[in-house]
Amino acid sequence: MSDFTCIPALLRKAAKILLSADHIERQLHAKGGSQNFVTDYDIRTENFLRENFARLLPEADMLGEESSDTHAVRIAEGLTLIVDPIDGTTNFMQDYRQSCISVGVCGRGTMIYGAIYNPYADAMFTASLGQGAFVEEKGVSVPLHVSSRDLCDSLVLFGTSPYYRETLAEPTFRTLWNLFRTARDIRRSGSAALDLANIAAGRCDVFFEYLLSPWDYAAGSLLITEAGGSISQMDGSPLRFDTPCPVIAGGKAYAELLSGGYLR
């Protein structure tokens, strides 16, 4: 098996591109869908990662948000790096400082390594299949464990699927209203990858979003399972890494979210 220990160091180097950002609004480009944008920094970061991964992990294909056709990458047939160069682009555009770089490694359809780096907090989340999940902050690495809180005591994280608001806003906010009446409180960060990392760390309890792309959840999905949690599509079926799908995740409260009639 390939050695993926090079990935965290590479993400730290790539993050210097984000941290150097200036006048982002002058380097903004529209993508397909409502409120879907890409900045020159997204493209520069992805290109940096692609060039370095080609050297460090030449046997791996790469599925990147800004430059790949998901149908051209055969996820189930080899080693694939699933990359989001800046998860939370709208946050990044507005200097909200809740963005990250996410890299998941998929081996023949199974997630085997994941890393999520929040450069603003200098927090590196990593997970290896069968070896647990960890976060390194301020030079200290600690293992991750999902929470054991019930849904009534949970902090609920969610995404609004803003590129599909015409069809998904109504079910999203109906679900959110039902959960708000049940749970302790709700939060919207604008970065699904960071949300999943915080679920894995036990800081929050459940997450849902009605449609996400594989680069949004690839790394985070392994963080969740290695931290003892659960993640799936909204009907409980396994996640897809070759096409977008709905996502729910959590610790103990995941089961109640899945079966409690909130997702409709």
C-alpha cells in the first residue's frame, strides 16, 4: 500500500496559497448553478496539489473539484485522490475564515485515508482505515471520538445545498425546523468537510445535507467512521464516491436522525 504520510505536509504547503489571498473578489469566476463560484486560489491550490501528487503518488488518479470529470475517473478500479482545494469557497470569498483543504484517498471504491486541514486554526484532521482518526492542533495530536449525546442534546450541523436551492431549499428547511424543535441547537458553517471533522471530534453531533459532491465528504467520511460514528446517504445506503449524493452523519444521534422521521 502507498505511504500517505506525505499528505498532511503537502496540505500545509498548499494552504499558504489560501493564506496569501488578497482582493479575492477580483479573481472570481462563476460556475454552473446558482451561487456557484470558483476563485483563482481554488484553481492554483488544485494545480499545486495535482502537480505534487503526480510526483509523490504517481500511481494514483485524481478527482479534483475544479478540473475533473467524475465519469472519467474510475473510482472502483484503482487508487484515486478525491480533492477539494478549498471547501467553503463562499466563506473564503468573504474572508469568513471557515474553509479548508480536503483530500480523501479511495482504493478500489473504499476510503483508506483522509486529511482535512483548516489553515486558519492550524488544525490537521487525519484518518487511516483501521487505524483511527486524529486531530493535530498546536503541535499536539489527539484521537477523535464521536459524541454519545442523544438527539435532544445534540448540536445539529447542516448544509443548504445552495447550488440546488430551487429544488432542495424546501426539504432542507422543513427538516431543519423539525430538528430545531427537537435538538439543543443548530449551526451552519458553510464547509461540509469541516462539519464532518467536527462531528468526528465529538464537538457536534449530527450533520445532514440533501446533496453533496464526493470531494465534500470523501475525507470526512473516513474521519467519521474511524472515530466510531456513522455516515451514509439519507436512506441509510452507502455513500457514492463517483457521483453526488445526500449525506447524513453523526455519533450516537445518527440512528435517531436516520429513523426518526426528520428526513422527508
